[in-house]
Amino acid sequence: LAQARLGSRKPFAYANSAQRPAAMSLTKEEDIQKMLVCKTHLGTRNCDHRMKRYVFRRTVDGIHIIHLGKTWEKVMVAARVIVAIENPSDIVVASQRPYGSRAVLKFSQYTGAHPMAGRWMPGTLTNQITSKFLEPRLLMVTDPRTDAQAIKEASYANIPVIGLVDTDSPLDNVDIAIPANNKGKESIALLYWLLAREVLYLRGTLSRNSEWEVMVDSFFWRDPEELMRQDEAEHEEWAAPAQAVAATDDWGGQVAAGDASWDAPAAGSGGAGAGGADW
């Protein structure tokens, strides 16, 4: 009946890549190149039986390679689910993995979602007595294994879950699985960046003909100790020239003093100095 009503018209969903707009095709190629650079395709040696559909092949070392075409398609699906929620604050993005904390905060900044970076407080979705009780309409997690408590509470409250899953990740109670490397900081940051950009595209905030001015680097996790070392190194670089200039000034002063006293009479020859002055 539906086909009879549609007649010869094509449905909205793209049946193959040839029907996809040229802008999205170019974006897909560039995105997959970014995924290769960020090592999104590298899985683990173990593979869950439900993740076999997303595995492209296995290397000689036994590492499973993830099909990046399916990863990109799942990112597009997840973005459409996120856009379908009217109030962005009803989306909770959780990450107990440290590498995903900065990406979660940046994603929430640009999309309006509610970030939960760091430790997940048990009872956030189930215990109504707590002050941090939430009733979201969608939950997104960085790793189903480390965020197992959040997924379990979401299953109790009938909340759909989007998750970044690796080849060895459990898919229990995960509704939309995005196959990717969820253990590298570059891979996690890139996936959240792609999701945020696609959400802004679908909302109409950005045009597909123009690139997003936000760099992927801003989503990367940065070690606080490394930042402190960089600050100390920069401080030493700035302090070294200043010390060199100060030393040069002192040396010039000493030279000037030496020049002034070169033709002056010696300290021990008082009479000779007086005679020279009379002459």
C-alpha cells in the first residue's frame, strides 16, 4: 500500500551512495581520512560476537580492523536521533574514561547537552531523593564497559542509549552502537567532533557548504601534568633571553669602566700622575 501511494517516487532514505548529495559524499571521504589519521579503525584482539558485523578484517597481529564506512553511517544516524529531541538539555553525555572528559564537555558546549564527565554518581537516573537526579530522554556513553552503571540505570528507566563501542565492548542495552576505537584520545575526540558538527548541520546552524571553524584539536584530552611541563618550558625559554640580555648589559658596563680607566694613572703612581697632569 505504501509503495502504491508513493508510486514512482523515491523514499527519503538514500538507498545507496549514488543518491547521496555531493556535499555529503565529499564530507564522507574527508571524515574517513580523519578517522584513519586518528586511528579510529584500530580495534582490539578480542571481538564480541555481536560486533563481527562491523569488523572489516583482521591483521597478522590479531588486531581487528573496524569498517569505517559503517562507523560514519552510524555517526549520521546518531546525529539524527540527537536532533530529534526538542530540548538539548534532555541529552546526557557521560564519560568515566579520562580521555573522553574534554570531548564530552566540548560536545555539550556546542550542542547544549548535559555533560557528566568523570565519576558517575550511582542513582542519578533512578534515585529520586538525590539532588542530582535526572530524567533525560537520551543517554550517550563513551565506553559501555566503563559506563556500565549509567547504561544499567538507563535500562531501568527506559532511556535509549548511544554508545561508542570497540570490538570487545558489550552491547547489552545499547540501542545505537557506533563502532570505533574508544580507547584513544584522538579517536574519541574526533567522533564527538563529527557528531557535534553533524548536529549543527541538521539544526541549520551551519551550512554544509562551509566548514566548521572549530578545530578537532580543541576536543583532544590534555594531560594536566603535560600542560604544567609545557608552561615551565615556555617560562624557561622566556627567562633565558632575559638573563642573557642582563648579562650582556653587565659585560658592557664592565667594558665601559675598563675603557674609562685605561689611560688613567695607576693607583700606586701618585707623583707620576701629578707630573703627567702638569705636563
